[in-house]
Amino acid sequence: MSRTPTLAFLLVTVAVDMLGLGLVVPVLPSLLSTVTGDAATGALWSGWIGASFGVTQFVGAPLLGRLSDRYGRKPVLVGAMLALGLDWLAHATASRPLTMLAAHAFAGALGGTVTVVNAYIADVTEPEHRAKGFGYVGAAFSVGFVAGPVIGGLLGAVNPRLPFFAAAALAGVNALYGALVLPESRPGDRSTSLAWRVANPVGAILGLARRPGLGHLTAARLLGDIARMTNQCTWTFVMMHRFGWSPAVVGGVMAASALLGAVVSATLSGPYVRRLGVRRAAIVSAWAGAVSLAGFGLAGSAYIVPFMVLGSVAALGGTATQTWITTRTGADEHGAVQGALTGIAAIAEAGVPAAATAVFAYGLTVGAPGLILVLAAVVGAASAVVLAQAPSAMRRPPQR
């Protein structure tokens, strides 16, 4: 792996960024219930707010990826962190859910963190070490979530708005750190086109899907992102209603899961992909994720830990798929490719939250709060089936 100091700076940035997000997840249901007046309405607004981020990110991500190819990764990353800080500050001070929605939509439009982080890793790692590099990023994400939910749950017990103020402060500090300390991973290429015909989300995603060998991966990525996003926006609600957990308990469980994920990602990503190969690793992980989601929706609380372990195996599938895709794309287009992948994730982020929380609300009325996670498991299984149809040959494209 090359440029290790640069990678270390990036991992610290990711961990601090995710620490802020981890602070607010356990208390979001309580805050929205307080603002809207009841839990069901709060769940619906949570879906709409999440969807607003996905819609604007879907439009902006491919352009942000190309901007990072043209002008460098650093300015796009710092701008995204500043937008996130403003978003959390709006959540902390808003008296109406519509204000939160507007702020979240703005953050989504500039939400280039995932795009740039993955492009950055592709920049600073050699192909044979890329799975390990993506695994380190996954571990850094998890480390941020280890402390975040615990602190967020404790702060939320005092006041549900307090974690949002803390998250806003962390995002501001993170942006300052990025501006002053984080080095640029590659010089920009001013020849990179910013024309709408190549930077629009539909064109970027279709262009990726039409590449030889990437059609199945693109479809599987979309299905996997739908399952992941369904879990992300409903898991807290499901656990609270299935088991009566408090925000502090939810935070503790999330922290334990994140710690497990960090250890697995940091230590096993490289060996896991090398031993199984990217294709088989991606398929096995997709099935593990499907079983894990079904377990969270159906099993008793005594079985949560085994399904957390399966969830950590599922997370390794993202490492395998990222490695699979980057070995088929040129070094001068990592930002554009990652922008297209973020656009795929944004489709899920735009469409899933409102639909998933509506299904969850329906599940409450029929006494089946875990129904939504069972449906997510079905989508995850479909992703595994599509991956199994993908060609196994991996030929690196010529460098342009």
C-alpha cells in the first residue's frame, strides 16, 4: 500500500466524520417524535427527510466525482463536511420538520464524502492492496460508530437535541482538520469534462452499467444498497418497538456492532478477498447480509449477537465489490466512477426511507414491527443471486 501517511490522515477524517453521524442516530426517533407530536408521524418524517438527502445526492454525486477528478479530492471533501455540519446544526435548532428536510437536502447536494473517500483510497493504494485499503476505510467508519452511539444515547437522555449540537461541532472541526492537515491525493486534471451529458446521474450510472462485466455488479449494487438503506433507516425503530429498548440501549448495541465491524474490516478484508476471490467473497457476504436482516426482523433478543456477526461478514462484501469495480476502471477516472456508485446509493437513499418507514408504520398496525427487515432480507438475497450471474473474469482496462 502506497502513501501510508496520507491514508492515515484520511482514516482519521472518516472516523471523526462518522463519530458525528453516530451521535445522532440513537436519538433521531425521539427528536422527531417530540417535534411532530407522535412516533408514527415522526417515523414518516424521518423517511421523507432521509429521502431528501438521497434525491439531491443522486443529482450531485456524479458531478462532485468529476469535480474531484478535475480539481482534486480535498476541496470537495472539505465542502461536504461543512455542509454536513450545517445540516446537524439545523436539526439541533429546528422547531419544524420541514426545516430539517431543507437542511438535509442541502447537505445531500454537497454530500461528496463517500464519493471522494473511495476515490481517495483508489488513488493511494495499489490494485493488489485495494481490498485491504477499502477494509481500513470500513473499519474507520465503524470506529466512528463505536463511540458515537454511546455518547449520543447518553446525551440524548439529557436532551434529544444535544447530540446534534455535538455532531455539528465535530463536523466543523473535521472540516478544519481537512483544510489544514489532509494532503491532496492526486493533482487535478483540468481536461476532465464537466459537461452535463457525462456528469448527469442517469448518464453516469448507465455508462457504468454498460461497461463490459459491470452490468451485473451495478444491478447488484443497487439491490444491496436498497437492503442496506432499509436497515439503516428502520433498525432503530424496529429494535425499540420489538424489545422496548431505550435510546441508551440502542446506542450500546450499535456501538458493540460497530466495534465488531471495525475489527473484522481491519483484520479480515484483505485475507477474506484474497482467499475467496472478489466474486465469491461478494456473493457469500450478500447471503450473510440477507440472513442477518431476516434474523433482526424475526429472532428474539437473545439471538441478536449471532446476527451481528453475520452482519459484519456482510460488510466485507462492500470491500469485495469496490475492489472488483475499481480493477475494471482507469486510474484517471476514480472520482467519476465513485460518483456513479454514490449515485446508485442515492437512488436507494431517495426512494427507500419514505417507503420503508411507511411499511414499518403499517407493520406497527398489524403487530409486526420486524416485517420491514424481512422484506429487506429478500432484496439482499436478490442481490446475491444477481452477483452469482456476474462474469468472473477481471481484466484491467488500459490506462488512458
